[in-house]
Amino acid sequence: MKWSQFFNTSIGKKLLVGATGLFLCSFVIVHLAGNLALLKEDEGEAFNIYAAFMSHNGLIQFIAWGLKVVILIHAILAFQLTFRNRAARPVKYAINPGNQTSSWFSRQMAIMGSILLIFVIIHLKDFWYWMHYGDLRPVTYNGEEYNNLYLVVQEAFTQLWMVILYVIGMIGLSFHLIHGFKSAFQTFGLNHVKYNGLINFVGVWLFGILIPIGFAIIPVVIYFKSI
């Protein structure tokens, strides 16, 4: 069987979803580490320098464009698998088997994934687009001029509806990662009784709770400081 044919099968698609999902898990850690600079009491200096580095480094920009492709592939394949599974079982169970056959998180993956995809699109429009193509007011640090993306973020999160939107997005991220991280290891056959406890701990507490809270606390703190 050719690789192109293999990745058109359900197993092949699941492997790609798992691989792209784990790559995205590593990205959210790096992204959160940079975004936490927004909470420093330095009038945006650390964050603006970080944003400038990220937008001008050739390697990082190459990875960033690859990331967008990975997000698109991950979303398309996940929706394909969802629709294929539903088509294979057009008649729902008379009695919902509940956690006997699948976790609540796994049954909500399509919904949470859709919420997360909408959030990512809005996030790219509001911040990524402005960082690259917006008319940003420059600011100077140590004699060097930087785009003041910090001010854009500050102005965005003084709006309550924007803060609520981001918190909802992070709830979607939390539910998505709780199931997705563990599921990726199962797809690759890496789950084992010796390691399942660690996998579950990392998936739930790090990716499912700490990282989404870290992202969500940024707009909340900025909003309450503004009032």
C-alpha cells in the first residue's frame, strides 16, 4: 500500500491527527511562555521585544507558517474522522452507553474542536494580522524601535466581551487537550500500565488545566487592571 493510500485510511488519518496534535501541544507551551510577558510590570517592553524576535527570526517564521498548515491539517482530518465514524453508524444507540465505551471528553471532541478552531481564527485576525500588517505605534527601548503590539493586546482586553470570548476559548482548549493528549499516545500504541498514570497526569494537569488557566488569566488580569 502506498503512503498516500495509507493516510487516506482511518488508521492513517488517526496517526496524522495524533502526530499533529502532539506538535500543537508543544507549541502551546512555548506560546504561553512568551505571552506571560504581558503580565510583567514593564509597560510592555518584554512582550514587545519577544514579539519582534518571533516576527523577524527566519527559522521561527518558517515554523510559524508550518504551524498554520499543521492546524489546518489537524482540523480537516479530525472532522473527516468524525463524519466517517458517524456515517459508519447512522443509527444512534437506543441507550447511551456513556463511559462504558467512551469518555465524556471523547464524545465532545468535535464540539470542543469547533469552538477552538473558531477561537484560533479570531485570535489570528485580532493579533497575528495586526502584528504583521497592522499600523502599530512604535515604541523605543535602548535606542531600538519596536512595534507596540502590547498596546493592541491591552486595548483588546479592556473589552469584557473579548475577555469572555478568550476564557471560553480556553475552556474549549482544556477539554480538547484532556482527551487529545492521552488519545495521541493510545493511537501510537505508547500507552502502557506503567506509564498511563504519568500520561494522564500530564494530559490533565499540565495540558488540560495549567496551560489553559495560564492563557485565560492574562486577559482577566489585564481587564481588571483596566477598571
